[in-house]
Amino acid sequence: MYDLQECVEKLNDYLEELLPGVDGEIDIDMSEEKDDFYWDFDYDKRSYMLTCNKETGAILGESWREGTKAQYKRHN
């Protein structure tokens, strides 16, 4: 089982690959459900939703712009 701190560390690694060169802070909203932690934020005219599965630690992500939707996935 992965706790919040472990998932945040994995999320940071994921974001470094997904958004290289980010300079500054991003305002991220976090929520928790039974099996997953969720993070939502907007960056560079895109909306992002990322999840960390508590059992596997897998990070999955989606991002979209108005009128389009692109998925980003990383398998651990």
C-alpha cells in the first residue's frame, strides 16, 4: 500500500517528465477516495487530472484543452 507521501513523491517524478522546465509553483487541488488520491490543476491553457492508486502506486493522468482531449499514461 502507498501512503500520501509516497504518492506525492511519485507524482513529482511524473510531473517532471510531463511538464519539463516548469518554473514556479502550480496550484494543485487534492482529494482522496477509497482506492486513489486525485490531483487537479490547470497549466499552460490545459486542465490536468492525475491519480495515484493506493495499492499499486501507479500514476495515471489526463489532460485536455477545450475541444480536445489527450491522455498521458505511465505504467510503473
